[in-house]
Amino acid sequence: MYSCGPTVYNFQHIGNFRAFIVADMLKRVLLHGGYKVKHVMNITDVGHLVGDANLGEDKIRVTAQHEHKTAHEVAKFYTDDFLEDIKALGIMMPEIMPKATDHVREMLDLIAILDKKGFLYNVSTGVYFDTSKVKDYGRLMNLSFEKLNSFLITGARVERAQGIKNTTDFAVWRFSRPDQMEMVWETKYGKGFPGWHIECSAMSMKYLGQHFDIHTGGVDHLPIHHTNEIAQSESATGKKFVNYWVHNEFLLVDGKKMSKSIGNVYTPKDLQKKGYSAGAYKYLMVSAHYRTQLNFTFQALDNSKNTLEGVYSFMKRLASIQYPEKESKMNKSFIANVAKIRDKFFEHMNDDLDTPLALAQMHALISTANKLGKDITKDDANLVIETLLEFDKVLGLGFEEHTKHSNHPDEIMKLVEERESYRKKRMFADADRIRDLLKEEHGVDVEDSQNGPVIHKLG
Ligand code: AMP
Ligand code: ZN
């Protein structure tokens, strides 16, 4: 599995991370299903231009000038920051993370094959790929060559570089200007640097072979980047490039794509500074299907934060249930119910990562357990916790650390359980009496969330 990785000229924003979270979740679901996964995610540290797919400056070079750093320093700084965020967000580290600048030789090898087969031509700014020579160019967009060309023109997605034959033609190699000294390579095609699309073709095929299973990235990559990856890879090898393309929809802000060029971006660290954990943000991402657009608001993030905290405290409460003296009440129907919910959860995850429906099953599990009220035994609790931990293998929301024995003494937990059972029986006066007792004698307050009681220390 290959994922288009970050272009390391700036901090990755939470929109970018939607793409990486989706790829990670797909990997986790495959691993859970017993597949072996080799995941490659590249680091684009040269060649991705500002503005559009064919004209403008290299993004890294622009930042280097702006920040008075070398291009290598810029790339290293933002790569390190990206790796920190990946860890904080509980995204599994891809097995291989190749950097474009380390693979220029592979790109040149690929360019040489395309050259020999007659797909390339020169203009003053670089070496271009003639897309009219590809039989089913535009296949990924379900468009013909002509339709894709006119789609890109009317949508003004691509300005034409001077001298190119078709709007869809793209550079595999760009000539550098004399003032560009860094990240330029002297080659038989001229002095310059690679085009962005050739990077992903060269690196994916180097590590996964000429034909591999899954390629992921955001929907913005469909008409140009991925269409061109297919064109040049298949033209070079004569083989089918990728079996399955997985594209995530955008994270929006006020109806517009979250993007660095608009400036409407938040990074994971921005959210952390505002008091939101990585989990809260991740829960928000998971609450929408990856193929639907998701509008980012702080209201929605607050809801995710509260829901997730409710789940965490539910797990803490279960983990603190200690009634070894009580006969296990675990009855067959409860076990069967949990098993049914578990199976449905994974059915939904396996069905094109239907996270909203899977999450609904997770909440069904919590309410099933809550219905047992005070009768819940340690065995019941353990079964529910184990099931939630299995869900978290694919959700990656960091459940494990919340299943440790609660910090609250048993005495408090027993009172909380008792109050819960009064509430279930709608004996609210008794429930309130216990709540007051908890406040006065134990210095804690109980708040009722949709996932059960949440305990707060007072003062
Ligand atoms: P970039 O660093 O711009 O190459 O983007 C890295 C990944 O993030 C790509 O797969 C993009 O398609 C994806 N991406 C960029 N912006 C968004 C967004 N607002 N929502 C979801 N994915 C995005
Ligand atoms: Zn790519």
C-alpha cells in the first residue's frame, strides 16, 4: 500500500491528517483481517510546485527563501514535525518512508524508459510527458482524454506551460534556473529537478513492485497527480499499476477546503494548545465517512471531545469494578449480545471503512453494558473492555491507557455505581442523595454523559 505523503514545506494541517488517518485506518482494518501490509508513505521534499500542477515555484524553495534556510533545512524541520504529529495521533509508522531527494536515480531510470518508448518531448522549461499517447488517459476520472483536457481548461485547474502540446501534459523533469543551486541534479536531460508525479511512480514501484494493491491520497489528486502516476507507470512497464485507489474527501472550513493557500488551517499542535487532545480530533475524523466532506467547527470538536471523554470514563469505571465476592451474573444473552455487536462493528469497518456505523455499534455496546447497572460483574466488565480494545485496534483512539484501574478509590466507585442503579430505576431522589454525599464527603461530583457517569474532582 502506497500513500502520497506530506510535502514538507510547512506544518501539516488537520486536513492533511485526514488523509493519513484514513490510510492508517485502512491498514489497521487489513491487519485485523489477517492481511500482511507493507505500507510506503513518501516524503515530498522537492518538486511539488506552488499554485497548480504545472507552473510556479517549488514549494520547498519558496519557504527556504522566506525563512532564510536551506531547502534541506526546511525539509528536515517539517519532516521532524510531521513525524512528531504522526506519533501523537496514534498513526502507525509506515514501514518505509522514502524521501524524494534520495530517489532521483530511480526517477531518472523511469524517465529513461519513457524517453526510449517515445513518450517525452522537450520544451524550454523541462521534459514533458505527451499524454495524448496514452490510450486510456483519464481513466481514473472516468473521462476521455478530450473530456479531461477540456475539464481542466474550463475548471482552470492547469495553466498551460509554454510550448506544451496538450493541457494535460506534465513535466517529468524541470530545468532549474541558474540562481537555483540547491536540490538540482546534473543529468543528460539537463540540469534540474524531478516533477512531482514521477516521484511517486518511482518510489512506489521501487518498494512495492510494478503492480501493487492499494494507493491512497486526497480527492484533489484524482484529476492530475494520480492520473499522471498511472499514465507514466503503465506506459513504462506495460502493466497495470494499482488495483485499488482510495481517496479521502476534504476537511472543510466554512464550506471551503482547509488548505495552506487559503490560510484557514489548524495544525494538531494548534488544537492541543486550545486544550483538545489528539484523540478528540481523531474521533471527529472517524465520526464521518472518509468519502464525505466534513466541515470543521469547534462546536463539532467539542462534541467529539465530550463523547470521547465519556467513553474513557466509562472504561475507567468498568476497569474499577471489583466484586470477586459476587457470583458472575454473566449470562448467555449478554455474551451473545456483545458478540453480535462486535461482529457488526467489524462488518461496518470492513465495508469500505464505514466508521459512522461502526461507532454506532461501539455506543450500542456501552449502553448494553450500562443497562446491567449495578448488577454488572467483573467478568461482564472485562468482556466489554476486551471488546472495546479490539475496536481500538482499528480506531486507534488510545483506549488502552483508560482501561487501567480508576484513580478513584473503590468507595467512591461503589457509590457511583449505586447512584447509577437508582437513576436507571428512575429513583432520582436517592440518586441525588448519593450525589450530595459524594460531593460533601468525597469531594467529587458526578456528571451524566450519554456514555454513563463522569467523575470530576471538586475544588
Ligand atoms: P500535501 O502535503 O499538500 O501534498 O497533502 C498531503 C495529503 O493531504 C494529500 O493526500 C492531500 O490530498 C491531502 N489533503 C490536503 N488538504 C486536505 C483537506 N483539506 N482535507 C483532506 N485531505 C487533504
Ligand atoms: Zn503522490
